[in-house]
Amino acid sequence: MTDVTASTGETPNLVQRIRRDYSPLVIGMVGLFLLVFVAGAAFTDDFLTWFNVKTIIRDAALVGIMAIGLTFVTLSGNFFLLSMKEIAALSIICFATLMSADWNQWGTIDADPTSWSLFMTFLVAFTATMIIATIAGALQGALIGLGGNPIVVTLGAAGLFFGIGSWWSDNLVVSYRRPHGAEWLGTGSFIGDIPNITVAFVIIAVVAELVLRYTTFGRQVYLVGANRAAGRATGHENFGMAIKCCIIASVCAAFVAVAFSGQVSSAHVNYFSSEFGSSGDMTIMVIAIVMVGGNSIMGGYGSTLRTSLGAIFISSIDNMMVLNGFNSGARVLAVGLMIVFSIIVFALVRRGSRAVE
Amino acid sequence: MERLKNWVTENPDLSFAILLSVSVYTFFAITEPLFFTHRTGFAIMERFAVLGLVGLALTLCIIAGEIDLSIGSNAALAAVVTVRFTDDWGAINALLFALVISTSIGAIQGYFIAYLRIRAIVLTVGTLMLLRGVALFAAEEKTVMLTDFRIPDFISTKMLGYFSPASLLVIAMFVAVGLFMAFTRYGREIYAIGGARKEALASGVSLQRPMIIVFAISGFCAGLGGVIIGLRSGTAQALGLQYLLLAGTVAAFIGGVSILGGKGGVIGAAIGTLTVNFLNTGLVFNVTPSFMVQLYLGILLLVVIMFQTGSRVFEERQRRGQLLDDVDRRRRILSDKIAGLRRPSG
């Protein structure tokens, strides 16, 4: 420690720490970015209202939960899964098919929304979806863990899952009628006027952060991601780690699929592609959130807290642009610029601190 | 015969690719009476025009040890730009403009990858979204269309039996890139930074030049593919052409590239693309919906990756086993000697 503050024994305050750890260029770029954000927030009408803040967090919830799952994969040094949206597509088809299946009705059809029989239907469909997602995740994780390139493996798996989902649903919309057992998750709210999906997002974010910080598994994720050789030497092979992380990501994607299906009471394989949503491909959105949040894409550095904040950040930029009347093209462009920006900042931060790959 | 045997043992990946493509072709030629016809041959070459370009681009990237994920977006952008400006500027000018844009996008990507020393996957997943946004912007979120349909007709005219201007152009492109990769220093540099990056950098190969060349060629190929698709169909969508990445990757991997880089070649890319095309065309005969084609392609890619990874793991294990055996043998010899030395004295 040659730092002045450290040698005098005082702990450096925040400003000093930032100035010590980052180059002026990076500070300037991030500062400029925040300035644009604050200026936008101040000059956009209706942006800083309670209603709008709720909207922002609700919009962030679905992609945010998926991104939290993907963060585990990224932190463990396995880049990212290009099949997030296809896992969600397969899960949503599975869930909706089981929700509308005849054998899965446990009471009279005109039951009230909170009845036990509807919840039973939901529970069966939910469990089956989670099992399918776990299998999908384990399959990819095993291939990645054996040494396959994560990008290529998940590209192939994406085609496979999408194909299975389309084939299962005959490429049609599968719908089921209200009232159904997933309404409480999709559109309901238990605590005042805060939607349940927002609550789920917050709970998942907190749990994921606690798991990463305070459990053995969480520390192992960081170890394997930061230094694979050290991980192997201490008995933490990437094989098991890749499987676990991919399962977490897949289960998160499946949970999002279930919640989304609960909102719209139907399912189609294209619900998560850019043909359906206006703001781009779900997979790329999720990766964007992980990157913009400031997680190192090479693994070992970052947290799910950053991811959650990244989700809220992107969602609020999107919201701001919608309020100012921008079209989808400009919004996709803005998110793309944010990703490239964060990649460049991150590479500049890392420059000199690590050797060439 | 002896020479053929030698060639097969020297190029196992290429001979596997040829075997696979011939067997796929034969399978469909036997099961589908219409497959082995002049017209189907022409259709396959038409598909080859676009998919071949993407396969070629991805092959080059993977040889250099990287993957260009933004290839579909780049192609979509080129298609949108060409179709949109053809009415005002004429097809040739619009086409050249689109190609300049896509090539410079590729070159800029290559520069940044080399300058920032990041993996291409990381940067190109960002540009994937960025270029989609630019394409949406350029198309004003609409499907752009041509008004003059003489150009699509020209592009699909039949020449020399099986070819059209588009496919002839693509074949010329393949020959040019093949010669470039095999006979120029720059081509060898690309193999060098893919196969053994640290060693290549240590021996004085710059990282920047090959990266810029690879990604410029990749951008050019993607742009040309997009231009051909756009002009041939007369329409272009900013959100289209996403399937190109999967199909191109499958083609490249069948063609014998290794994800570790430094392996494979242009001939492999051509054969890999033809295999994917045979599969595609043959499945269309069976009235297979497009998502099933995607399913088959996904399975194919996973199987190829599984084989590659499996053989790598197997080789590694064998090498490690050999090493351990070697150590054991030497230790035994040594301990025997020591025992021999001790006995007379004791």
C-alpha cells in the first residue's frame, strides 16, 4: 500500500476510493452518463411520480428475474446463455398446455379465483415446468462443463428448445380461461397496490445476493469464475458449477415464463422474441442488463445486486424514452449503445490490471 | 488409392464433412424423387448464395478464435439500407453504400476487439442489439419494399445451368477468400492468432491487423448476404434474418472448424454450407415447418459440439495418462537403480 491515506491509517472515504480505483476517463464517462440520466429525469414530466416508479419496477421485474439467474452463469465464468428466451418459450408452452389440460382440472370449472382446485392446477403445471427447465439447464450445463463453448452450445440448444416448443404447441397460441390459478402471480397484488411480480423480483434479488455473499456455494461461484485453475486445484471443477448455474438460470427463466403466462392467460413460442415485444429480443435484453449492471463478463466479479440495479436502470431509461415519445427503434438503439458503452468502460477499467487472454 | 488414404488421414475433419454431405444428399435423392433434379439443384445454389456467405464469415471468425454474433443484425441492416435507397439512387449505388457500411462496421468491431483486448463475443453481443436499433431506425420500424421489380428478376436469372448472378458472385467470393487465406501472409496471420495467440503475439504478429481483416471480411460477407436477400425478395425487415447465425454456425462446425481456433478452411465452409442446404431443401420437400428445421439444426450443432468436446477431453485424458505412465516408468527405473546401488554396500 503506497497510498497516502492508507499509510496514515485512515480509511479512505468514498471519493478517494473512487479516484484511486478508476481512471479519470472512466469516471468522466460514467459521470456523463449519470448526468444525462438525471437531466432526463428532471425534464421529463410525470417521470418522478409514485405511479411511474411502480411501473418502472414492474417492467424491470420480468427481465430482471431472468437476468439475476443469468448472473450466476456469468459470474462462474461461463459467459452467458444465448438460449434464455428459448428456455422461457419452452417453459411457457409447457405451463400453458398443462394449465389447459383436461386431466389437470381438480374441481368445478366455475370456481372462485382463490379456490384450492385452481391452485392445485397451478401447482401441477408449475412443478412440471420447473422440472422441464431443470432438465434443460442441466443438459446445457453438462455440455458446457465438459468443455464445450457456452455460446455455441447454447446456440444449438436454443434451436432445439424453440423447435420442441413450437412442435409441442403446433406453433399456435395456447390459451386457458380466467379465472385460473396463476392470476395471483401474474396480475394480483397482496401488499396494497404493489404487484406480486414486483415483490417476487425483490425477494429473488435479495435471496440471490445473500446466497452469493454468505453461502459456500456463492463463494465457489466467484472462485470458479475468477480463476478456473485455482478452482480445479482446490477441487471445484467447472463441471458441477456449470450445471448448477445453468439450472439456476433456466429455473429463473421458467419462473418468468410462468408469471408472464399468468398475465396474459396464454402462451406462444414467440412471446419472448423481438417479433412480439417492441423492445428487442429477450435474450439480448437480459444479457444487456447483466452487462450494463457492471458484472465482468469474464466472470468472478460482480453481483446480483448490480444486475437488479441494471434492470431498473434500463427500465427507467426505456420508460423515460417512452414518455418522451420515442419509437422502438430509438429505444433499441439506446439499449445497444448502453451495452457497448458498458463493455468499453469495463475493458478500460480492466486494462492493465490483467494480462492478455 | 494410397494417396486418397493419406489425404483422409491428413484431413479427417474435411473427409468427415464430405462424407456427411454426400450421405445427406444421397438420402434425400433416394427418398425424394424430385430432389435429384435440375431445378432443385438451382434452388440449392440459390440458398447457397446467402448461407454460404454467412458460413464463410463465421468460419473465418472461428479460425481466428472468435465468434461474430452480430452477423444477422449486420445483414439485416445492409438489406434495409439497400432496399430503402434503391429507388432513389439505383441498385448499384445503394448496394455499394450498404456494403461500405457493413464492411466498416466489421472493421471497427475488429479494431475495438484488438484495442480493448476483449473477446469478440462480448463486443458483438452489444453490437447485435445496437445494429438492430440502427436498422429499425433506418427502416422507420416498417417493412421496406422495392417498387421496381426488375432487379429481383435479374438476380435470379438462370446462368450456366445451375447458377444465378448471385451464386456466381458468392462462388467468386469463396475462391478469392480461399486464395487469400492460403497464399498470403495476412491469411497465415489469421490462422496464427487463432491457433496459438500468445505464441503469435510473442513472435511479432500484431493482433490488430488480422482482427480488423477478419471482421471486415465478416462484415462484408454479412452485408453481401443481406443485400442479396433484400434485393432478391424485394423487401427487408429490420428484425429479420435472425436465423442466419444458427445456420451459419452449424455450417462452419460441420466444415471442420474447432472452437479453439486455427483449424478449418474455406473448402470446409463450402461443404458445411452445402450440407445444411441439402438438409434444408430436403426437409422442405417433406413439408416440414421451419421450426422443425431449426430443431434439426440445433440437434446437429449439439452433436457436432459433443463430438468435438468429447474427442478433446478423451485426447487430454489419454495424454495425461501417458504422462503419468511415463513418470511411473522412470520412477521405477530410478528406484530399481537405487536399490541396485544400495545392495552391494549393505
